[in-house]
Amino acid sequence: MTSFNVKWVLIASVISISLVVVSGQACVRVEVPMCKGLINYNFTRLPNKFGHTTQSEVYWALQQWWPFMDMGCSQNLRLMICGLYLPKCTTGSTTVQLPCRETCRRSKNRCSREMQRQNLPWSSQFRCSQFLPKRSGRCVGPLKEKKKKQSRRRHVSCQRNHLPMCSGIGYRFGSLPNMFLQSNIREMKTEMAQYQPLIDTNCSPHLKFFLCGVFMPFCLKQETAECEVPFVVPCREVCESVQTSCGQIFERQRGGLPWPGKFHCHRYPSRDSTRSPNDCSVSCVMPN
């Protein structure tokens, strides 16, 4: 094989990765909760390059990366990972667009060290050289990164809760970051809005209370001999009641997606939990 032919094969292999041809499939709305409304496009097409044919399969593949998307180490990490597993689809096009090389590199520069600290090395699936450069015009370009803060917030702080869904629930103040290290109010509003159709079904009278307590735990100072925990979360019993009443409806509304991992009830303390005087664990609250 001539050097020209070798070069052409290499170029073609890169393009085949960045522009995936998928025939016979229509664009579908992105429904995976860690991506829906949180990236700069709304439609995708499956199967993806990993062979996933449903968004439920994609959801389980993305679970391990969700905390890093939420903690905000990079403005581009969510776009890069969602874009890799749920590539951008444009109606009328026979191809889908993957993230640009620059989108990947900005994500890696900002997040790989944090992932390593959590014993989750930068995945070989995220190899930036596999993507087309932004100048090709055939990939999803990077977002502008915010300036790195001099120091990361080490303690939660109470502030007025301005989340629209939380007006009238009885707690005017919430704490940030939440238990998922989210502190971006705009992203939290967008993510919570995914559940408005579920609220509209009236599946549970406690759904709003639960969502608000998850996304912005209620500020309710608890003082003990050794520590002060400035917030409480919904009790496990609230979670279990909401999931029992709303779980199947959620799955039907979202095309078979499972109940989100953030709402798995083992994460939340029981109202019957006993606390020692020096216990600094998070306590819980039931709706009035």
C-alpha cells in the first residue's frame, strides 16, 4: 500500500468516528436525565458507536460520570460525554455529529485530575484524538470555560431558595452545594423542570417536597456537642412513597428510562434513625 493510500485510510477512519452514518432511524428527543436540557442540542439518534439502541442503555453507561458532570469541573464535560453517547442529530441528515476535539480537550484539562483523585481515570473511550477539530464544521464545538475559582467551597452555605418549583413548600432557605455537589442554580432549574410533567400527573402530593429537598436541602440548623449540620434532606420514607406512586408513570413518560439514581432511597436517612450526641451525619425531615 502506498503512503498516499495509508494516509487516506487514516483520514477516513477519523471521519468515520466523528460522523456516524445511521440509516433508517429518525431523530429522537434526548431523554437521559443527566443530558436532557443541559446540553446545547435536543435530538439524537441511536444506535451509537457503542451499540446502544435505547436511551435506557445509555443511562446506565453514563451513571458513573454523572457526579463529575454535576460538580462542574468543566463547562464541557457534560457536552462531551453526552455528545459521545447521544450524538447530535439534525432532521434530514444521514449523519450524526460527535463532540469536537477541542470539546474533549477542554474537558480533559479541567476534569481528568479530579477523576483520578476519585479513582476513576480518564477513560480510553474519551481519547480526544478520535474527534474531528472544530474547524471541520462537522462536530459539536466547545463551550467557553468559566475561570477557575481560587479555592473550592469546602462547606455548605444557606441561601434563599429561588427555585421556581420550591415556592410555597415551607422552607425559604436551602443549602448549596447539594449532596451531588451541584451549585449551579441554572442547571438545577433545568434538571428539575424535567419532572414537571410527572408533577402534573398528581402521582404524589409529596413529589415537589422531595425534589426540592434533594436539589436544595432545607436549611434547618442542628447543633450537637461536636458539630453543626446546617441542613436536612427528605426522609427515606418520603422517597419510598414518591417512588412507589410515581416510578412507573415516570418510566412510561420517559420511554422506559429507570427511576433516576439521585432518587434511589438508600441515599436518604430514615426518620427512625437514632443519632448519638456526637453524630455529624445528615438528618431528615418529613412533609407537614
